Amino acid sequence: MKNWISLACILVLYSCQTVKIQNTNYTTNSSKVELGIIGHSQGFFFDKEFNSKAYPELVSKIKVNVSVVPFSKRSNKIYQSKTKNNQNFSKINYVDSLPIKPELVTISFLDSNNFCREINSPENTEIKRLIKETKKVKVISSIAIVLKEEELQKIKTADEFYLINKKDQKYSLGLFKQGKQTDVLEISSAPVLGYQESIFCWSESKPGKWDIVDLVPSCQSCKGNTEKKVSNKKKNKSLFKM
């Protein structure tokens, strides 16, 4: 009985650190994160934070999915608790009884394969080594942020979105309409309501050469012939195939 009570308490505490947006749970602790940042989680359940370690250089732009979502009672409560400790957070006026609600923005990788190719590139050799050698390393694959009203309107008029960066600069959100870039939003300083983590999946392209080929949610396993960790063991041929 005590075990069940302890488990229930842990689940309640964990739920206090998450918010559901578009049927997906986002972690809502005080970690300062950005989309594409690589690091690892520290702590346990209710005292868990993301420790950022690396910032990959992007030579090409990465296609992302962007959604404008109304605040819920739960997300508003979390956001209001964050504004108490940070004066840089914009004030929002949420009234549950009104049909029109303030809006937040979710940004997540749509072209994760291209992001993986960027990490495999010579520009990110040290970061790839870090991922290979560091246990439990993850990447921020989705964020929920709060933008200014004028920025929301610019997003609503665009039809494609890309994560872009210039050397030694933070990531930005490129807005495109019918194939032409219309604007660039600086999202690195936007208040983060929540985030999601993904793990890297490796594949051996030829003997001894491993590359990152996929990202999957941290609660899932790598698919097909991909592996969570690089294996240095040589594969032995089956006697039945000889």
C-alpha cells in the first residue's frame, strides 16, 4: 500500500512540472532552453532541470513546425507563476470565461533528418563527439514560447518556417511565404513556457563509422536498425550463415 501511495505522490509532483499542449506534455521547470540545444537532465521528477552543454552550428536552415495555440487555464497558471520571478516576461490578460484567449507558440523539428546531418558535419565534430561519449545526452526538440502580439501576427501570415543561425549568433525563426523569406524573429530571448526532449539514434554506415540519423522522444526507443549508443563491438557472423 505504501508503494502505491509513494508512486501516486511522485506522479502528482511530476504532473505539477508539466503542461499538456495539443495533447502533448511539455516540461515546465525553470530551465533556460532553446530549440536545438544539446545537454542532459539533472535532478529527479519535481526537481529536474535541463543542463545545456552545446550549441550546434547550422550551415543550412532546418524546417520546423510552428503552431499558434490558445492559452488554457493550466498553461496560464504556469506562465503567471513564471512572471513572478522574471520581469522580462510579457504580461497577458487571461480570462477563462471569455471565448478569445491569449496565444502561445509551439516550435518543433519537422525536418529532424537535416538537423542530424548538420551535427554529423565537420562544423560540429566536437559536438558529435560529446553526444557519443556523454551518457544520457539529449536535445531540445520542441518548445512552447510566448511572443509579442506583432510577432504572432507575422507568424499567422507565413506558410513555412525554418530554424536558422549565423556563426556566433543565436538561433532565429525564419518566416517564409510562397517560398520567399518575409521576416526573421529572434526567439532566443522569448519566455519559454515548456519544452520537450529527444534522444539521438545512431546507425553504422560502414564498419566503425557511426552517424546520427534520427531523433525520437526521450520516452521512446530508437527504431529499426538504429541504436541509442554507439557500439564498438564487432559483429560476429552467425555459424548458420556460413
